[in-house]
Amino acid sequence: MNLKHPCRVIGLDIGGANIKASDGGNFHHHEPFALWQTPADLGGKLTEILALAPPHDFVAITMTGELTDCFENKQSGVAYIIDQTSQATNLPIHVYLVDGRFVDVHIAKQEYQLAAASNWHALASFVAREISEHSCGLLIDMGSTTTDVIAFRHGNVETSGVDDFGRLLHGELVYTGSIRSAVNGILQHVTHRGQRCPVMNEMFATTLDTNIILGNLLAGENEFYTADGGASTLESCVRRLARLIGKDDQTFDLNDAREISTQVFESQVQAVASAMMKVTQHQKLEQPVPVVSGQGEFLAAAAARQVDTELGLQDIVPLGERLGPAASNCATAFAIARLAIGWIAGQGGSGNE
């Protein structure tokens, strides 16, 4: 994709567990960062990431990290993230709001409820305007922890919820992801060697383990997210899954791990598919095109295939194929940069509110 405007922007998506950066072109950077553990390090980490980026004139940000439990409330979280970003750069900062506006840092702090958790809207707006050639569609964006199911029509985002609470109520936010979701939060029972067994209510294993077992994610990567802080080798994943039913690697093997991982995968697919049905029916979409993206793009696509017949879906559009895997992995940062480029150009290139 060729940029249409000369202004140079770095988009930042600042979450509770990840920071993603993109210039809307060829630069993409994704870095794990546990904000709730080391909030004082945020400014320094952003400084490091921006130093890796190509030359730029503006910084555009969106966030979800304001809800982490190191902050007393959303207002303090939004203000803190904005202040830390301001420490990381001397360039103008534009904050994306959930109503589609870019504002300066002072207005963003005043309208913190619109600045909080606005990244889903940015990605959906970008997809509706620049990716989909169809009149209506569904964005299914699965990250490490959550999945957004967002309707769009004629280039506009159409949702029933605005904040996380409202989106949860209407199926537009599904709290399941491809890496960080705890298996015991997805299934309370599993079938193991023909027996139905309760799952221990401990965070022994996550979907990182199940997706490595199933070959959806590469072994040896994403070790930052393992439940026990250990390796993400195949053997380690098997060992963590064994603990869920009170076993160890002496009595639980790779076939057992595949059996449980398949059940986890199918449960996640069903949860996302149900949300797709709910959103499609509520928004009265007719034959929507599903656009799938994120670290869990493979699972989002599986959910779309499951409801294909019922919803009469158009062909699935994988964002990873349209933008490339690196851009899809940083899709929200990519989107915020592209939206900011267009917005600044519309301001005459000054970026002033």
C-alpha cells in the first residue's frame, strides 16, 4: 500500500500486556510489556520503541492499558499513559477517541471515557474505509487476550456498545484470545481418555500452550506469556496442560495434550461464532464479509467458517494476506497511523486541532 500523504506518523497501541507500533507503511514493532507490573517503566519503553521507528513528525496513540489494576480507575490510567507518552517524545501527540476524533493530550484527559479502550474502533474504521470492497462486513480481530467483533457498513463502524461494558453486553467484545487466555477460564471440564474430568481452577496453562500443541503458533516463541514463566517448547506445553487435571508428564502425553487443546480451540471458536451471530443479527447485516486479523487470525477464520452457512458470509478476508503478517500482528497500530495520516492531511498537514 502506498501512502498518499507526505506526513510521517508513528501509531502506538498501548495495551496492558503489549505495545504495538507502526508507521502505516513498512515499519511494525510488537513488544510484550506487562504494564500492571512495571508502570513506571512505560515512558522508557516507549522511548526505546520510538527510537527504533523511522523518522516521524507526529505520534498517534490509542490504548487499552488504562484498565489494568495498577490504576485506580480509567481516568487515572488514561492520564498516566498520556503523560508517559509525552515523556517519550517531544513531537505532537494525537489521541484517538472512540467517536473517531483525534484530539490533543489535554482534551483526551478531559474526555478520558472516550480515550479509554478506543483501539477497536480505530481498526474497524480503517478496515471499513480501506480494506473492504463490500457494503457491509464484520471485523473479527483476535489478539492475545480478547476478540473484537465489529460490524461496519458503507465505510462506517456500526456498534451497539461504546465502552468495554457495553460491548461485552452486545457480543462485540469476547474475552478470549489466542495466547494469554487461561484454559481454566475457557473450560470447566475436559474429556480425557474417555472420562469427563473437572479442570483445576488454577492458571496452569494458557491458550499459548494449546495453540502450540495444535501447530497454530510456533514452539519456542512468546515465552513472555507462559503461565509458569517457563519455556514454550512442545514438552513444556504438554507439562502445563497435564497440571490442569492433576497429572504430570509421566502420565500425560502429547496425544492427551492434543485432545484437550482441541476442546479448548473448539470452545473458543464457538464463543466467537456465537458473538458473530449476535452482532450480525442485531445490526441486520446481509451477507457480511468477514475480515479476520490479529495474533489469533487463524481462530477468527475458523469461527467465520463455522457460521458461514447460517449467515451467508462472503469470502473471508484475512488481514494478514492484505497487509502482511507483521502489519496484521500490529493491526491497530497500523490502523491508527493510517487514520492519523489522513486526518493530518485533512488539517493541511499541521496536525493542529
